[in-house]
Amino acid sequence: MATPDEPEVHAAWLPPEAFRVLGSSRIAVYGDGDLVDTAAQEVRQACVAWGGEVAHYASRLAAGGVETFDAVLALTSWPSLPAAAESVRAEMVRGGVALGDEGFTLARRDGVTVVLAEGAAGLLYGLFHVVRLGRTAFLAGRPLEHHRPAMPLRVVDHWDNVDVHPVTGQIERGYAGGSIFWESGALRSDLTRVRPYARLLASCGVNAACVNNVNVHTTEAHLLTDRLDDVAAIARELRPYGIRAHLSVNFASPIVLGGLSTADPLDPDVRAWWTDAAKRVYELIPDFGGFVVKADSEGQPGPFAYGRSHADGANLLADALAPFGGVVHWRAFVYNHRQDWRDRTTDRARAAYDHFAPLDGSFRDNAILQVKYGPMDFQTREPVSPVIAAMPATRLAVEIQATQEYTGQQKHVCYLGPMWSEVLGFQPWGPAGRTVADVAQGGSGQGEPVGGGLVVVSNIGDDRFWTGHPLAQANLYAATRLAWDPWLDPAAILDEWIDLTFTPAETADPDVLRRTLHAMMDESWRIYERYTAPLGVGFMVRPHHHYGPDVDGYEYTPWGTYHFADRDGVGVDRTRATGTGFTGQYPAPWADVYESLDQCPDELLLFFHHVPYGHTLRCGSTVVQHIYDTHFAGVDEVLETRALWQRIEDADLVAPDLYTRVRELLDEQVRCAEEWRDQINAYFFRKSGVPDAHGRQIF
Ligand code: GCV
């Protein structure tokens, strides 16, 4: 609960101060349409706050050669623009520049900052780019820059339940309070957080949001039919910022909602049911984005029940959506969650590839296969999923998880930008080949389909800091910025986030806050990795809620997540020579790199190999000594992180309530990191009997 002096809801990035430069300027906006109106309204609001002036030419007839502006934002189709903008436009025409609906051009000409866009969405993104640049957008000598989003679809997925679920609550894997959409079975009567959320997302270039959990329980299933008004109400709040609503649907809807006796994707009545359902959705929500489906996964129904393939299932929904321009995001997270732990032949890591790779080329153009970045499940360290390289004839989206299910649950500082950047930059075909980002982007011109983009599982809730841990906001910011431009440097993204959130430029020493937050966050993912499950083995978390250490918590369960530690060694043998053969799912060179004990990167060693504790890593240490060293080091680094935050308070650099929230969470992070260190070290010491070379305390 906020104290009387504290705001009920803290701004995330984009507080009014972030608009100071823009809002104290004279700005002209040229263009019609809802999204242009949103951009003009943003400028107007900033000018009211900071004393600038705005003119919005919203009708073509009103255009009139005004030239005394500091900045001009205009649609390229506008008939007559101020001279500086005309000169930029002429240069674009000469250069044959094509921006598409979402791109924009930025330049500084004759003392005027010019943003030109072909589509209104591009104009809005251009405006936010000017805000991001702050003063530098108004400096002389800015060359012409063209910006276009890399990914066609930049999606946030919400795992928000409508009904409070007895186990997973209002938001599955949510660590920031309740849902901003739903409350106790109903649409929230107060949707006032949705539009500001859409604004935050649009400022990073997001253009789609799925409003309910991929696990579609009975209540949620009804959103597709008799509770469609609820979805329409959310879509209304998202629309002004160019974000299309998507909906997770239950594959068995024809039975659950339609009273049919089957959901067989090849059954004509089932097909007719979906066609009609899609039509009704578009009657109410004309800009509806599409469906998200989790099928045959963790208890959700799917086409396997009818002996049909996942291409049959996905194509059924794709066909229903096609007449309206919708897409279906079909998740590849399909595996047997009722495995017998004694069965060493089944490997969960193999499952998605085994199910989907043979189906490459059989999905419709508007069916997008949504693949988690790793073969298991959003672990702190996993190899990139081999499915990403296995489906060149399929539209593919990469799914990443901003909500910190396995990475500290928004109690730990864990900036994931560096991890996602590594994933997106990974080259599945080796150093000369394309990257994961290229695949998600698609459309390379070699017959490859347009990509499915990047999907980010959201980490926000109705918490007053949006993400529980205020520093976890940086993860949503980074994930969505990487969808726009996967080549951005995660440290530079962090700078953007810091500048737009805490506006240090307005403080006495702008560098202190920036430097301190970088020191706390840049390495935080690797620090988290050091004090948790070692060398890519994954899991070792408490079952069900997944917080804190429990080395054997999942070892004898049906979930397929094992480490096989015994007195001699640890790790999963996924080699072709002696293990599950998973390494064979990768193309060259990785199939051989991962297969080879000598070449396999240390950080993934236990994902691919079962090795003795005395095995020497590439870094020169033995496995067991490395485990001890990293766990001691990780805790020391967390202690240092906490000390750094104290300096922020001493220098009075952030609001007191925000300071306190982070400090309390850092205390918990220290406690939990020590717990991890002691359990992991004790476990491996007891299993192996090998003492720590440095004689530190192991229990
Ligand atoms: C939404 C993991 C999570 C589940 C999640 C699932 C998924 O298993 O623990 O909470 O369900 O992934 O991505 O579908």
C-alpha cells in the first residue's frame, strides 16, 4: 500500500520528465488517423507539462507551409510540408526508401528535427524514438536514419487467468500481483492500467498482445464466444497504441463451447464451427490479431486425440482466421509430462523436434510455430532449440520469458538482456550462417517465409511498480526492444531504460545512477547462473513453484527434468554415441561440437554430457571445484550488488519507496543465494566426497 506521499502506481519508463526536451519544443504533426492522433496527443501532453507548443494538421486541407518548428512529425503522403521535411522527403524519394507501415526516417535539417513515416504506426514509433534520444534528437548534423522493425510480429503473451487458479493464481508464473485485465473470474471493472501499459509497449515497438494464459481453463475458453465482449473491451484500450489483441483458445472449444462430439481438425462440423467462431470475433474486433494455442501439452487438448498431426490442428485454425488476416501462434512446447523417470530412452529435450521437424512445409502461411528458445523450459542456461534450425519452410516465432519463473521470480536482480541477445545472435548453422534472429525475422528472399517474430511472456501485473521488482522492468523493456532490433547491445538497452525511467540527465550527476545500475545489472544473469544450477544442467528448483534450490526435487518425478547425479558424476548424456541422440538434432557444426566432450562449451557441459566430478573443464577447473567456486563467487557478487544499491540511497537518487522495495528484495536475494550455495555445495560434496580445494565451509 502506498503512503500518502507516494503515488499509487509508479511510472515505469516514460515518466513526464522523459518528455522534457520534446515538451519544451515547438512541434508540428501532419497526419490523420487514430495512431497519428495518439502521437499528437503524446506531444500535446508533453508540451502542456513543459511549456512547448504543438500544431496538429489533421486535415489535408489545413496544411500550410509553416516553417517555424523545432520538430516536424509527418506522414510521407502529406501534400505539403515545411521546407526541412520536404527536403528529407525528396531525399527519401531519390533514394527509393521504402519504410513500410511501421518504419520511420529521422533527420535533422535546417534546425528542424524531422520524422517521416509511411504509416501512422511508424509515426508513433518515430515519436518515441525522439523521446528516447532526448537532446541528441535536436543536435545539428544528424544524418538521415531509416528505422524499420526487424521482426514483423512483436508480441507480448500474458499468462493471465480469468478465474483465480487454485495452484497458479491470477497469473500463472506471475510475480507482480494480480492481472491488469482480469480479477476473480471477471473482466476488471477498472481497466485503467491497460492503456498506460499499451503505451509502454508501443514505445518499444510491440504490436500484439495475447490477453490470457496459454493454459485455457473452462472460464477462459468462453472468452472466444459468450465472453468476447471482455476481449473487445481490452482491445479497445490497446488499440490507440497500435497493439492488436490476440486470444489463447482451447483446441477442444467445439466440444466445450459448441456442444459438438468431437474437435477432430478434419471433421467438417468442427471446421465450420471454427470458421463461424472466427467470423464472430472479427465482427466485434475488426483488428483482432489471432489465436494462440497450446495443444497436447501439459494436459491441454490437441489433435493427437484424433490421430491427427499438429499441422492439421494449426491449419484448422489458420484457415478459419485467414479470411480476416489473422494468424495462429501454435506452440511447439509439446512433450510427455507423464514420463517414467526410470525410462532413460525418453528425453524431453528431443520432444519438440521429434514432433515438429517432420511437419516442416505443411503449415499454412498464417500459421506460426511458436518455439521456446531452448529445448527444455526457460532455464537460466540452455542451448538454443534445434527446432529453430529445422523448419526452413515454416513461419517460426521465438518465445522468451520476461517473467522470471526460473530466474529469480522478480525477487532477484537478473537482467536477461544479455541472455536473449546471445540466443538471438546464435548461429545454428555455424559462423557463416544465419542467426536465430534472422529466422524469427524471416523473409530472407531465398524462398523462406516471413518470420513469426519474437514472443515475450510478460512479467507485469497490477503491482505499483508494474513488475514487483522495479529493476525487472528492464527485462520487459529489453525483450521488446530486441524484437524491434535484435542487434542492439543489451548494455545500451539498459542505458535507454535507465535514462527513460530514472531520467538521470535531470539529476546533479547523471553518471552515478547509470554507473551503479550497470554495475548491479550487466552481469546479474551470469551471477544468478553462478549460484544456481551448474553448467547448464538446469532445474534443481523446488517443484511446482520453482523458487529456491531443491537439487533432487524433480529427479524422481514424471516431468523429464533430471540431472542423474550419483557418487561418480553428474549430467545428462544426450550424445549420439552413448546417450539420447539429442545432439543429432542440430545441424553442423553444433551436432559435433555438442557431441564432443572436448569442444562442448563449459556452460552447457552437463546439458549434453554425464561426466565424472574430476572431469577437467575447458576453463581448467574440475567440474566439482567449478561448482564450489562459482557458488561461493555468486553469493559474494550478490552481496556486492546489495552494497551498490546502498550507495544509490546515500546519494538520494531514486524515490524512497522504490529504494526500499529494491533493498528488501536484495535482502531476500542474498538469503536465497546463500541457500542455493549451501545446498548445491553440500549436495555435491556429499555425493562426491571431494573437498573444496580452498577449504571453505561446506555443510
Ligand atoms: C503456462 C512451464 C511453466 C508453465 C507454463 C508452461 C508453458 O511448464 O512452468 O507454467 O504454462 O511452461 O509454457 O506452457
